[in-house]
Amino acid sequence: MEITRREAGALTLGALLTLAVRARAAEPDVLVSGDNLPQNLDPHQIFDVPMQGYAVNTYDTLYRYEGNPPELQPWLAAGHTPAPDGMSWEFALRPGSLFHDGSPITAEDVVYSFRRVLALGKAPAGAFLPVLKPDGVTATGPLTVRFQLAHPYAPFLAAMPLVSIVNPRVLRQHEKDNDWGAAWLASNEAGSGAYVLKPETYMPLQHVDLARFDRHFMGWKDNPRPLDGVAYRPTKETSTRLLALLQGSLDWTDSYLPVDDVTQVAASKIAHVQKDEDMRTFLIRMNNSKPPFDNINARKGFAHAFDYHGFITDILKGYAVRDPTPMPNTLWGFPKDVAGYEYDPAKAKMYFERARQEGAPLHRPIQIHIQEALDQTTQAAQLYQSTLAPLGITLKIVNDTWANLTTNTAHPETTPDMWVHWVSTYFVDPENWAGQMYDSQFGGTWKASSWYKNPKVDELLRQARATVGQEARAPLYEAAIRLIVADSPDIWIYNTVDLRGVNNRVAGFRFCPVGSGTEVRWIHLAA
């Protein structure tokens, strides 16, 4: 997230129930989903949790993550061959895969897709821009694609699922002013996924319908009754979403069900709570480029002033696992010897006093921006406000949205003092977390919005991503994280337990941390 959920375009309860009931009444094998929609529908412009949920159903990638823990599986690619030095990779495509218009997927389509990502330079491009140039992607045969990297990049294969393969024959018909069809694809679709967009149903951030693509290359051999379609019906209000689930007009909520609603859902006769261990981390960012957060003693004071145990135990009812670092504690490269920071008002006071002596302006109100539609960001900020006040720190809570925050964090002067968000599993590699969060070259992205700089950390992270082999990379990430934690650039709180309210008629649900269980190819609805 980095996570948006119900930022705008909310439906009223009456409208939600009417639309959901209509979708179900007309097509009984349609899943009515409460998952949020992305800001627009172009997977090369947007890549966040809502986009993962949409794109995993409408687009295909060369490789895809499946299962929990997530495992990388060949998808449009039948396999790959890397060079021993990690400088080049060749992928062989499955024959017979089709786009939604019925045209075959070829190597040239993969080349176009990657070049489009690089040209647009937006969300999914970040993992590839430092190592891949447009002429480094070539078709070496009708079904073979070669990637020549500028230098070795160990997370390359892990990042493959970031790039959706799009249909250039469709997009070229809609290009304007060399925009690669971006204006058109923002509200349309040009994919090959198991479900196809009904473009006439799309209303930005409010609703959209998908229909099953019967010619999808994977098919439904493991599903006795595949869904005919999906009706996305996100809502702004938690109470609206919960009531829709309990009244049977919504088949599932998103994966951020507030813990206060868990008991009510679990006690219902119509729905249950789906609980899954995730790799999504929750943290409070500090803008290290501006006072007082450019002072390490001030940052350590703030780190010791958050009540981690109280937040996880009392507010989240134990539905989270304490994580004192920016990395999921289930991932390789996590340093098990790092204790991190714990709630200690006496230590916080000591560090704040040192910071004041060094001139840190702790007398001014500190702003913390929350995502107004996400209850946990509000709860974390309110708890923090209460623990900072006795220490002489005034914390001002500012309502904000994901879209606005990710825009403002492009520059240090517009980045908030502090803000609250999650880092989800976009791909399974330390690069997804520590690498893109604390290498200073990524400043200007929301992931690197603490504006942290440590030349030694930069060196370790860059060496880690250029080193081939997990066994050799892991100690480099461990060393980097030890330094990062010692510098205390952010406040790391927990690893997520995904909570999703699910109607009892939903069968075949499979969870993967990448996408938070939103792939519906496995789902069928009980009669």
C-alpha cells in the first residue's frame, strides 16, 4: 500500500445492495467482491494492492506466485534459462495462449509489454529501470524472449510477475500523442487473463464487472463450477461493507476486515472470517530529510514512544505478529539477532532530551497523516498521540488518502512529517522491502518516503541485488538491516494476519500473499 481501500466514489448502502443483488439475481454464479478498485485500470501505470486484485484476474504474466508461502510458477512462460553470470535471461512461451480478442500471445507481445513499462516509467517499472533498457528486450523466435541486463540483477526472476502482458494490436489502435495507449487503457482492458472486463460497467473506484474468458490457457480443470463473472462493489464505509456481507449481498470484503468486526462475522450464520498469515508489513514513516527527524536521537525517541504490544494485543486482538524490522520475519535475509525498539517511555524521554539539547525542534506540532478509510491507520495514530503527549510531543492527526500521499511523497518538502501505511508482497524478495525502501536511489517513490541515506547501506543493498545466489545475498541483507535498524529511520510495527469476511457460499478460496487471495480462477459458489 502503500495501501488504498475506500478513498473515493463510495456507494451508498442502498446503491451497493441494489447493485449487488442485481448482479447476483441476473447471474447466480457471479462473485460480488468488496475489494477496492485501483485508481485506473492500466497495470503499467498503477501497481498497488487494488491493482493486484484486478490484474491477477484480467491479465497474465510470464511467471506467477501461487500458494502460501508463495512459490513462483511458470505461467505464460513454460520455463526460462538464465546465463551463469546473471546478465541475460531467455524465456520460452507456452504455445496456444490467447489474448481476449482471440489473437495468439507471441514473443513480440512480451517485448512490447516490457518496453511499454519502461517507457511509462511508473509503478512496476521501478524494479527494472536500473538494469533493463528497451533494446535489451528482444524476440529471438516466435515464442522466445531474451532479456539482456545492464548488470547482474538477482531479483529479476522474482520481479517477473510485476509486468502484465498486454495486447499491442489493441493498444496501437488507441494511441494518442505517443502515450502507448495509456489514456485508453486507464478505463479499458487489453489482457489475456481468466476474466475479461465489461468496459461498459466501469465507473472509476465504484464498480466494474468481469466475465469468464472460456479460452484461457490454464482453463478450469480443477474447478467443478467456475465463476461466470466477478462484480466489484467497493464501499467507503466499514459499516456499509459489513452490513452488505451479513445481509448476503456481498460475497467477501477486502482483506482488511477490522478486528472489531471479526466477532460479529464469526457469529453470523451466513459468513465466516478467512484468516491467513501474510508478509505485509505495517509501519510509520518518518521524513528523515526535515527536522526533527534528521536527528537520530529524535528518531529513537519516537521509536521508543510507540506502544507496540498494546497496539497488537489490545487493539488488534493479537491478529498480527510483532516485527521490529522492515522485512517480513518469515523471509530469508531477515536478521534474527535484531531486537529492534520496544515501548519504553523512559528511553524515549532520554532520547528526546538529547535531541532537544542538539537543537531538534520538538516543540512544534508533529503531523502524522493517516489513510482516512483505513481504521488501523487511525487507531495507530490515536494510540501514538496518547503515548507521545506525556513526553511533551504534540501529534496532530491529518486525514489523507493513498493517492494523495503517494503523490506528495515524490518530493522531500511535500512528504509528511510522518505517515502510516503497509508494504505488501508485490514480489517475494528482500528487494521488495529493504531494497526499495532504504536504498537512497529510490528517493521519490512512496516506498522510500523516509528519505533515508546511509552510504554503507546503499553499498550493501546494491551488492545484494547484483549478487547471484540466495546463500550469498542473505548475509548482505542481514548486514544492511542491522544498520538500518540502528539508524531508526522508521517505526516498524508488525507482520499482517489477513482478515477477510467471506460468505459461506464461497468455495475453493486459495490464499497467496501476492494478491491477498484475490485470484478467483479457483472459486465456485455453492448452490
